[in-house]
Amino acid sequence: MGMRTKFIAVLLVAACSRVARKDVTPPLTPQAPEAAAAIAATPDSPVLTRDEMIEHVLDRATFGPRPADREHLRAAGISAFLEEQLHPEQFEDEAVTRKLASVEVLSSAPDALVQRLYIERKKKQQEKKQEEMLSAAPVAPAGSAAGSKMAEPKARPKAVKRDYVQQLSQAKLLRAVSSERQLQEVMVDFWFNHFNVFSGKSDEAALLPDYESTALRPNALGTFPQLLEAVAHSPAMLVYLDNWRSAVPKPKAKQKRGLNENYARELLELHTLGVDGGYTQQDVIEVARCFTGWTVGEPQKDPRFVFKPEMHDFGQKIVLGHLIPAGGGVEDATTVLHILETHPSTARFVATKLARRFVSDEPADPLVRRVADTYTATNGDIRSMLRTIFESAEFWSRKALRAKVRSPLELVAASARALNASVEDPLQLAKAVGRIGEPLYGAQPPTGYPDVSQAWLSSGALLARIDFGLALANGQLEGVTIDLKSIGVGSPEQVLTKAAATLGANSLSDRTRGYILDQLKQTPQKPDLQAARAVGLLLGAPELQRR
């Protein structure tokens, strides 16, 4: 069987396994959350109330609760709600789908998007030549016809790359705010940071729509091996970490390309084993050798994964003690991925990151071990690992309540969801996320945006959060409509109570409550002004920065 035929066979087997895949663990029992909460309770840390449990699960499994979500949980039960979210395919999400249909980058193939970037670059090069020629030409007398013509402002070509990122950012906000598939969108964001790709490098802005829609979203709740392999084949990742240029050095030849270790190093350190996962620099080199030839065909015309044998190192390799015989081809890297997918360090690394996202910045070691054991027992089944977290005492501990600081994306989406915002144009929401400190698709290092509190708590970021809350509450974000009429009726105390209940801030500190009441008493007694003031100040309060 030829090399290409073997590779096609590998892909067919992988595709068939995806179609046939089922959940490998039973769903959460209706009593699981309450039982776990009871186990977590201590004399110094009382068991969570029913309302606290509802608020907690909505804060962690979604981008933030909507009023209707709370009612749904009370009626359906927490376990039933989580099982719904673990199976996003049952939600048609028609309203969001209709709005996303108008987002050009989501309906365009990668080749069309990169060709537009190529055309823009050519135009800019032509412009630069014209400007150089004009600057070298004699200056026409002022007031002459030639002088008037030269003085006209020069039209610049549209910033295509910026437009692509802006469209992607708007789509992300639309899904985060309005999609019924909340847990899936939370996990897409989680995995994007795990497998980060920076939109500003090369033609990445044109490759990201396909990367997110074909590598990340379909596998966000699948298995980690499926996800890892999809990412490894993605042109976006191959270009971002320079593997598309990695080739075996040719003896006595002028080297335009050689072995590149970038992807191999990040594959081991950030994608699978972790920095303390037991690999060496020699392992990095050997992995890089295995991935030579994994490249992108015609990056500016047809950016798709291809394997080029002429770039591959066919020699023997040893990766983490595993012998990879000489003479292999595309399957060398496939073997490496399998070694990494089944490695105990990968199980622990992925388990730690999931526990950090859903429980606390420093998750308890027993929880991490149980999630890692689930990874091993289920071949990295993501749903199963999430079930392990959702039925754990650590998740339902009072210590975990409001223990995580919302990222800018989470804050903006949660605020819009809490106020039942109607989002016709999410552009201003996306810009707000950037102003608060998280330009979407703009993390330059392969680590992506961090998932710990200290990353988001600078004084400048806190001021930006307050400004956003006031702008949203006062209807100053174009394309976003909210209705606060029911909140603004009554005394300042009543207005504050209703606003806090709407936003899920039912345990305000005396300091926060006192400050907002003082501000409301100084605000003209008009329902719209009182409501906007109360909501805006609450959105900037310390209690609302946490989930």
C-alpha cells in the first residue's frame, strides 16, 4: 500500500471512529449535585443553598445566567440541565444560525480568504511604488491643476485582515451571548486558548475561521485525541508554529528551510505533557523530525494540509523511549500523537486545566487525579471528564463559589445575558472585550490568554470594566438593546434589590451596597436613570467580576 493510500486509510478510520463514538460514562444522576454539595459541607463552610447551586452551575457551565435559565434549572433540575449542555447537538439554535449566516468569513473557504489578503498586499505594494514615484517627481505649483490633483487624499485599500478578525470576534460574541449551546461555546473558547493561534501572524486571520469551525468546535466535547489530531492537521497551527516550513536538511544544498522545533516544543509543553511532563530537548528534536513534511499546500492559494515526502526525515527516531523505525512517512507523526495522547502526563495536564477552568485557580490534587483517571479510562473523553468535575465535592464546595475572576469575554457576555440584551450587532461588545484587556484572537504567545485571576486584576482593567458596565446600562453600545423599565420603579433600596437579583448579585458586601445606595440617592428620581445607575454600578462592583 502506497504512502498516500495509507494516509487516506488512517483518515478514514479516524472519521469512522468519530461517527461511531458514544458517551462512555453514564449521565449524571439527578441526586449527584446535591450529594456532592452535602459531602463538601463542613461546620465552617455550610452546604450551598438551592439558589446558590443554580447560580454556581450557570456561572461555570455557561457564559452567565439569563433569567429564563434560572427558571429552567428549577424546573428541570441541575443534572438534567448539564446533560442537555453536554449534548449541544439537540439545540437547533435557529436564531443564532440566522445571524451567523451574514458573517462572510464563516461562509467563505480558506482559499478565497487568503487570496483576498494576497490581493490587498499587492495593492499596497503598488501604492508604495506610486508614492515613491510621486515623492521623486517635481512638485507642481500651488493652485495649478496638477497641484490640485496631487493634493487629493489617496484612497487606501480595505484592511482585510482586520476585517476578518473583527467578523470572527463578532461571531464569538454573538454565540457567547445568544447561543443555547452554552457549554460548547465555553469549551470552544477554552480549547482555543489551549491551542492558541495568533491572528496577527502571516495569513492566520484567513485561516482562523476554518480552524475554529472544523478543528475546535466539532471536537470541543468529543475526545482529546480527536481534538489534538484535528489541530495537528490544521493549516492554521502548522503556519502559526512554523511546522509548514520544517524539512529535513539536504546535504550539500543551499538551505532555505531546515528542521524547525517550534511546533514540536509547544506540542509537548503546551498541548499535551506540560512543562514538567517528562520530556527532554532531544525528545523535542525527535518529534520535530517526525513532523517534517506535515505542511500546507500553496499557502496563498490553497491552504490545506498536505504531506510532502521530499521534506520528510525518513530516519529512525526515538520519542519518549518509543522507537519509531526508519522508513516511515506521514505515520511517524501520527505515532507521536498516539504516544502523547496515551501518556499519563497528558492526562494530568489536561485534567489540571479543566479543573482550573471549572473549579478554582489552584484545583485540589485529589480532584485532578480523579479527572486524570477518567481521561485514562475513557481515552480522553471530554464529556466524561466534565461529568467527573460536575459531580465532585470540590465543584460544589462553598470555597468554589465565586472563586474565579471573569475574563473580559466572560464579563461582557455575562452582563449582556443577565440583562436579556437583544444583540443585533455585536461589534461594540467585541470592542469592549478588547478595551478591558482581551482582544479576541489577539494573544500573541502560544499559551493563549490565561485562566487565573491575577491576569485580569490590574487597576486599568478594573476601570475599563466599570466604564463598560455604565455604557451598557445607559444604552450607549450601538447594536445592543436592553430594557430596564421593571428595575427602576421604587425607592433606591428597592431599585438596588431588583437590579442585584437580575444580575445574580444576591450577596453584596455592606460597602458595595452602601456606595451604590448613596449614588442612587443623588440620582434624579426617574425610573430609567435610577435603573441605569444601579445596573451600571453593579456591573462594575467587585461581586460581579467573579463567577
